[in-house]
Amino acid sequence: MATLETTVDMPIPAVGLLDRERIIAKPGFNRWMVPPAALCIHLCIGMAYGFSVFWLPLSRALGPQAQNCPDMTLAEELFTTTCNWRVASLGWMYTLFFVLLGIAAAIWGGWLERAGPRKAGVVAALCWCGGLVIGALGVYVHQLWLMWLGAGVIGGIGLGLGYISPVSTLVKWFPDRRGMATGMAIMGFGGGAMIGAPLANLLMDTFKTSTSVGAWETFIALAAIYFFFMMVGAFRYRIPPAGWRPDGWTPPAASNRYTRPRHSSASPRLLAATVVNGRAATTSGGSVIVARVSGHTPCCVMRTE
């Protein structure tokens, strides 16, 4: 019985511009080219720490002739168009930033490892900068809920993806210097406010008019600046090929103490770290709000009027 054999050429899927396979480094790549790309991302999203520069101007966004409405509930404040916002209500943006940062990092951390840091960096740029644009719209129409949704929620998701993609990439390139690699990334995140806060003050002073405090225009300008630099960082990412290790480095012996990923969320150490981190974020955010309400100027806040 004759058998007819046919050969079917299966099409090879094209590698997309953002795919993980596209950014595998070629032989001879200098790993020290990766930290500047990571800093491009972290210096931009680090502006979350400097957002307090907007609280005082936004609390006067409708001008001195507008009502302050001290007895207004938070639910009413979310939708009012006639009363100025309270500084304490604006401070909730800080909470949204870092709650969404942690949630996004936890939910999409596995996706990042599969998709690669370039795709994650692009999505982070779209969320962070797109959130700023939506927040600018919220300021323009004076809708606090819209600013919370844009800059707080969508921007917070961008924070989470933008935070973990540089750290994950640097640790892969510097297995022999993990502490230094992580420190370089966190340095950029913490230093973002040192650049962003004075820049935001300068932009608000530039855009300020008799009818505008210059906040929504500054949101748009920062979104454009940050999007450019975050895209530069995302497209400069490279990941090492499988099995790569630094010259002369030998991996340490594997430890027998291993926590399964599905059980790690319930481990006492992780829960304790989460509580400590949450308390630290709450304390620092609360200090900024208290300083604003009491009339003092916290670190990295330059406005005096």
C-alpha cells in the first residue's frame, strides 16, 4: 500500500518589535548599557514622590472667589465643580499611586517575565503618561474623581510595571552584584522627585495665568517629557541570552530552603514586609499632607506662595 507523504512548511511567526525575543543581547554586548535605560524609566515614574507640589495650587484651582466648602463630604467633593478641593483629599493620590503600584507589580510580574521588559516598559509609559493626561482633563473640568482615576489608578498601574521592569532586567545582567543592581534602579526612583518637583514648579510658573494655576498644562507637559524618556529607556533594554553569566563568576550553591510561588503570598516574611512597607508609605504620605495643611513645606516642594 503506497503512502503519500507531504511536507507542509509551517510559517515561522515574525518577531514583533516589542517581543522578548527581539531584545536578546548579541555576543559582546556591554551590560553597563542597561543601567541608563533603567534610570530613564525610574527617574520618570519617581515623580510620584514629588506630586505634593501640586496640592497647594490645585486647592486654589478655582481661584480665591470660589467657595472652600469645609463641610463638604468626600463623595460630594469628587463631583463638585464650584468648590475648591481640600489638600487632604488631594493627598489620596499618593495612596492610590503606591497601592496600585504594589497591586500591578504582584498581578503582572509573571507577565513581565514572559513578555520581556521592553513591552512592559512601553505599557508602563502608556499608563503613567496617559494617566497624567487624563488627570489633566480632570483638573481642567474640575472633577476630582477623574484625576484620581487617571493619574492615581491608571498612573499607579504604570508605576507598578515601570518599577519592576528595570529591577528585573538589572538583576539578570548583574547576578554577581544584585545589591548594586537593585540600588541603581531604586536610586532613580527616589531621585525622580528631585528633578520632577522643581521642573513641575517651573512649568506651573510658566503656564500660570489669571484664570489658571498652570497645573493641567504642567500635567500635559510632564506627560510628553516622561513619555519620550520612558520610550527611550524601554527600547534600550536588552536581556542576556539563556545561560549567560559574567566572566569569572560562579553561581552560588543552590539553597534547599525554597518557597513555592503559590505559597509565597502566605509566608510570614512576605506578610511582615508588606505591613512594614505599607506603614512606611503611609507615614511618608501622611507627613506630606500634614506639612501642607499646617503651612510648612516638605522636602522637594519649592512653592512658597
